[in-house]
Amino acid sequence: MSLKHHLISPLLGNNPITLQILGICSALAVTTTLSTAITMSVALTVVLCLSGGVISLMRHHIPPSIRLIIQITIVASIVIVIDQFMQAFMFEMSKRLSIFVGLIVTNCLVLGRAEAFAMRNPVLPSVVDGLGNGLGYSLILLIVGALREFLGTGGLMGVPLVTTVAEGGWFEPLGLMQLAPSAFFILGLLVWLVRVLRPEQVEQPEFRLKAAEDRRP
Amino acid sequence: MAKLLSPIRNFFARSNDDLVKIIGMAVLVALVSSAAVSVAAVMLRPYQEANRAAERQARIDQMLDTLPGMRDLMMESGVDTLETRLVNLDDGSFASGEDPAGFDLEAALQDPNASIALDPDADIAGIKRRANQSPVYLLQKDGDLKLIVLPVYGAGYQSTIRAALAIEADLTTIAALAIVEQGDTPGFGARIEEPEWLALWPGKKIADETGTVRIELVRGGASTPYEVDGISGATRTSTGLTNILRFWLGDKGFGPFLARLRQEGL
């Protein structure tokens, strides 16, 4: 289990969104445009690295009976500090992300990595694991954000790339793409695509219907 | 030094199942976390305040842009922004000899000589103290009042709502409402910021012929000139905004000032 492995594997092989299906709430909410998706990705990656590092640093002194409380307190503090920084120096962006920066606290991904990885591993691998998972999350967010913004508005990062019908061009913006369900559709298609490429990610059915088995010739 | 450090070392050497260690770690994490959050909040506040002040100004400018003909009128009058005056709220007169730009609401609210405590019954806007003076913004041409903008604020559902109410020269017709700052629930109360909803306000009347303040946000459809459609799912925000307007247009707010303007003009 090298550092490189911790960094690379969450990108595709063990992607937190497409394989573990963690943290999709924010993946739906902030991907209407590419710029909010980028900001959210950076914020989440920073939180993942910092919380992984801090929790790993004190892992020998976290009493197991209150470990979740301690983890979530640390994560919440980091998130509040980052939110304050954004309100001070990236005011416009923090207004557009509104409550979703604060909601990083409840992103399953952060607590999941703290509990599953940082509690049992040294500092450096924990930070790298946070970075890797953050990048894996970012990758999906950027794909979804780019698709939704382009198909929904005909531009990227607020810059129009094709002329829409309303402006005399040929491109009809797909309004659905700006609504939350489209993120589910894109996410579902991405999961499908990844599992076609990596069949080992397909889960075995937990049970089979007996009646259906019997009827088979 | 070693003696000083030894209790700390002893503490960390305790088993993780030890009660002292559990409580100690909980307190320690809580202290360090709250210190980090407090330091960040205090150190970054000046930057955040500057951002918010710029935002408030931008929203008022934005409101002026939505008023038909207002920019032309300002061009004719040779001004590029509204004139700011300080009003003594108790008798409705203009405060003379003070620089309106130097008015600091927060400082006035801290100063017992510059503000009054509100009786809970009178305090429908939920602001506890009211400064004795308030800035107003007005546009006049050749001594005739064209537009007056009153800054109002008070408790919404979970945040302080700050708004600017622009009133036409008849002092009863609303020219526009701008929500300058609010932090209510996104998707519900926060919809008071939406231009489509704010567009319901122009033309509404704040008071009837007898001078009674009647402006109100209502459920269902607005049927009289004093009613504006409330926002569904945001009852507390809607009633909050009603109370804010009622308070600031009433006796403890700009009521005396508006009454004086009606009688004497500027």
C-alpha cells in the first residue's frame, strides 16, 4: 500500500462517488455550473486533507467511545474556518455556494475517510488519502458540472461557447440540466460507464428471487 | 520544566478507556476547536464587513436601476447618487450639523444616549434597541421631493433582514423594495430576494387615507393595495417582514418623519 496507491486508487478504481456512492448530496447541489463545482471540489479536498492529517496525528489519544464526536468536532471546526475565509476573500462565490460549504461537515465522505483511514494510519498516508479521495470526488464533480453547465446554458465558466437559439444560433439549452434530477441521471450514467470499464466493481446481488430461478428452463 | 510537563505526560499516558482521559480529551478538543473558530471569525470580520457594506450599497443602486425614469431624473438633477440625511426619529426633524456619513448604527445602539430600549410590546420588529437617529436617502429636484428611501431592519426567521423601502413623492406609494441583506432559509425565506417577488411591491400603498399603516404580506392572493403576496413555506419570514415594515413606518420608526414631510414638505 504505497503513497502512490493512496493517491491514485480513489480516482477511478475506488472512486468515493461512483463506487462508494458517498457525498452525492453536494454532488447534486453545486454542479449546476463548473465554477461552483470547482470551488466546492477545492474546499472539500482541503477539508479532507486537513481533517485526515489532524485526526491521524491524534489517533492514539482518541478514546474509542467518543471517537465520532471528536472527529465531527474537528471536521466542523475546519469547515467553519474555511467558510469564514471564503466569506472574507471569495464573497461572491460563498454567496453562490450558500449553505453547501457548511454542509461539508455532513458530507459522508469526510467522516468516512476519517473513520476508515485516518484513525488507523500515520499522518502522511492519511493526508495523501484525503488528497486522493478529494481528487476522486473533484473529478466526478467537474465532469457533472461541466456537462450540466454546457448542456444547460451552452457555455462553460459563464463564457458562452455556442450561440443559443434565443440569440439566433442553433443550440437549444436543455433546461432540465439545470435542475437537480439531471445530476442523478449523469451520475447514474457515469457509474454505469465506470462499471462497464471495470466489471470487478459490479456488486453481486444480495439475494436471488427463487421463483424466477425455478421458472427458468 | 519536567515537573510541569509530567501531569500532561501522565494524562496522555492514560488508557483511552479511562474516564479522566475521555472527558479530558473531549474538553481539550472542544477548547482547541472553539479557539480556532473564534480566532478565524474575529480576524476575518473586518474583511467580511467590508464585503457586506459593498453588497448593501450595490443592492440600493440596483433598486434605483429598477425604478423607471429614476436615473434620468438623477441625471437632470445633476447627481449620481441619492442625498443622505440624518433624521431624528422622535420628532421627525432633520439633524443639522452632523455628517450623515459618520453615522455608525452599531455604535449608536451601544450608547444609551443615542438609542432607546424598546418595550417588548412595541418591539414588533424584534430589534430590542432603536437608535435615536437614522439615515434616509432622498432625491429632490428644485426643492421638490421625488423619492425617499428608508432603511429598515429587523428579525426574519433565522436572520436579520435589512431592506430599503423606496417611497414616491406622495409618501404613501411604494416605488420599490430592496432586500439589502438576509440569511433566511435558501429556497424558502431567502426568496424575498428574488426580483420576481420584489416586482410585486411597486404601486402598493403603505397607509390608508387616515394615515394608519396597513401594508402587509398575506397568504393567498393579495386583494387590496395594502397587501402583497407572502411567500409560501416561509410564513415566519413573511410575518417578520410585515412587522419590520409596520415598525419602521410606525410611531417609533419613521412615522413622525413621514407625518412632518406630509405637512411641511422638506
